[in-house]
Amino acid sequence: MTPSARVQAAIDILDLVIAEAVRGGAPADRVIVEWFRTRRFAGSGDRRAVRELVFRAIRACGPVPASGRAAMLRLVADDPALGALFDGGPHAPAPIVADEAVADAGVAPAWLEQALAESGIKGEHALALLGRAPLDIRVNTLKADPATLALPVPAEAVFGEALPEALRLPAGTSVESWDAFADGLIEVQDAGSQWVGHVAAAQPGETIVDLCAGAGGKTLALAAAMGNRGRLIACDASRDRLARLAPRAARAGAIVETRLLDGGREIAGLQDLAAAVDAVLVDAPCSGTGTWRRNPEARWRLNPGELAKLTQLQARLIDIAAGLVKPGGRLVYVTCSLLDAEGAAQIESFLARAGEGWRAQPIVPTMLSTHGTVLGETRGKGLRLAPLRDRTDGFFVAVAQRLW
């Protein structure tokens, strides 16, 4: 493909990405894969170059662009050299004309950018949400020792001795081709995700429920923390998501029970666990604002109505989880969102509903030995990680203890 043809290909893909985002369809990664599946003429270099253009354009646009061309013209505004490739040649974009629509720059749609600002995420902290995410792995301590595990490339201990199994690798490392991955010695997992799971303080012998387990990233970390001793129950209302956990658990050597719940009737599937669980992890469905570095088009999928539905679901899941916790046990609430409506406000609302039988449990900050700053910042009754400050995905985590 010529450079001009690559630009046109990116425009065509962006049209599809925008349409899928607006209707809540396939993510950009999948759109790109499907587009190239029927275009065998494109080599690996073409695919890399087009993918790079697509994601650069997505990150450059705040509100949803009117079209793929408008999104690419946003890039031209920042990189005039690209404009020369709009030359009207074979398989090339038509020449740029005066007064063409150019997508607006920004961090997100205006309402969402304002909500982030009201939640303390603005300026350089907001811009950092559109950076490039690092590649982190978790050493599976059921099978390997972080101190002695040999990897094909050097890795950085993200949190030093505070969480030695959290390692960072150079971007683009083909981890999934390693024997260590195939043998279950390591898992790909953002360091922030590992740390908020660590906050659950899972202990051998406990009974723990991962209420929104999905494909089980945090479930496997809980199993490792428990040393496969105790009872770990992974639940989800999605059969497809939960089905992906079984092969991962087998590879990791993790002992996990799975439970498929009926969405909207979850309590019926959990009655035998009422007031009997040491800890419940609620890694709730959320807006994903803390993960935009990995899925930048996700900010085009969200609208105020969808956010309202998510916050209602989160509150319901917290209440379900609370009914499972035994006296003295704990509820660990996590979202990969930076919005207070999904974080600090949710746990405050729960504590108000729950009354004197519950209290917030302090989370002790962890020192990052790599650059000497304290991990996370207090947000309401919990702690929040943010990409710029903590070099992780964005998360909110809070722990509530049942007193009686």
C-alpha cells in the first residue's frame, strides 16, 4: 500500500469504528482485524501503519467525529505533512478543500470532560488518559517465585517489594508467545488492577466471592493470594465471559468454583452464601474511564443515560454483595473509573444505606520504590489510582467492613 492508500484505509476503518462506538458495537481492535481479514493484499507493515493512524486519530478527537475523514483531518491539523497524502490519486483520499469539517480536539465529549473535571481529573491528568498504556504482567505465585523467575527480556518491578509479582515489560513484547505464559507462570494484567486486587487482602482458608468475575483476571490473583486454600467462588451473569475463566484457571493451576448468575435475579443464585463469606470483591461494570489508554474509543460509547444505568447497577451489586458478607467480613468495591459518581459517591451512598452495621476500612498506601511516591490518593472513603500520578490504569477501590 502507498502512504496515501494507508491514509484512506484508516479513514474507512474510522468510519466503521465511529459507527460501532455510537451503537455500542465492536471495539476498534476488532473492527481493524475484521477489515484486514478480507484485504489480503495488505502486508504486516501496512497493517501496523494503518492501525497506528487509526488510533492516533481516535486519541486526537474529543467528541465523536462526524466521519472518519473529519477525524483524520484532525490529525492533519496537528501534523500538516499528512495533508500532502490527500492527493486524489488511486486509493488515496480526495484533496482537502476549504472549510471541510474537522473533528474537534479534546479529551472527551464536553459533558464527560466536565464530569471528569468535577471529579478532580483535569489538565495534564485528563490528557494522560489518552496516552499509551504500559505492558504489565503478574507472576503467578502458585507456580513461580518473582525473585527467581527468568524471563526472556528484563522486567521492572512496578511496586518494588510491596507487590513483587507486578512486573512491567517493554511495550510490544510478545508475552503470549513465551513458555512462561503457556505454562501459567505469568498473566497479563495491569499493575493497578493487581494492586486493587491486593487490597482485598485474601487469606488462605477464607471463603471469598468475586461477584463480577468476568474472564477472571482478579479471580486468578485472589487464588494465588489464597494459595488455593479455602473457597473461591467466581460469579458472573455472562456465560461467555465466565467460560473464558476455566481454561485460564487450568493453565494457572488455580482452584476456582464458577457460578453463572441470572442477571437481575442474582440473589436467587447466592442464597446459600448469605452472611457466610469472609470477603466479596465487587469489580463492578463501569464506564471504564480509567482504561481509555487501552480503549480510547470507549469515551465515544458513553452518554449520560448509560452512565446513570451503570451507577444504578453498581449500587445494586454492592447491596447484593453486602448480603453475603459475614460479621467481621469485608466488601471490596472496585471500578476502573475515575468518575466520583462510580467511585467515592457509590461507597458513601452504601455506607449511608447500610447504617451503623458497616464502616469504611482504611487502606494503607503503598510506597512505590521505583520513584519514591505514595501509591494512590484518598478519594472520599477510598483510594484512587490515576495514569499520570501512579503510572497505572485508573481505579477506585474502597473496603467496607461488616461489624455485626
